[in-house]
Amino acid sequence: MLVLGIAGFFTGGFSFTKETTKAQIGPLKLQVQEKESVNVPQWLSLGAIVIGGVLLAFGLSRK
């Protein structure tokens, strides 16, 4: 969780490409690639960093 929070904080989000079929007439297909973006709010990233740090601290103190 700590690593994901740090990555989200520094990158601000991520993007991916998805392929969808827009039309199909018999054996012919019309496919389109669409780029999608997901923004990660900074408060969520900071929360993940804090929770990850707490989990790491409790994990180290149990040994």
C-alpha cells in the first residue's frame, strides 16, 4: 500500500488503452482503440502512504 501511495502521489494517475468494437457487419469488424485516463487525488495517495506506513510499523514491531 505504501508503494502504491507513493506512485500515485508522484504520477497523479495512470492511463490505459482499451479496444472496443463499434460496428460488425458479417465478417467485418470496426474496432477502435480509446485512451482512458484515471486521475488519483493527492489526498487518497497521502492516505495510502500513511496507512502503508502504519502497517509497516506494526509489522516490524510484532517481531
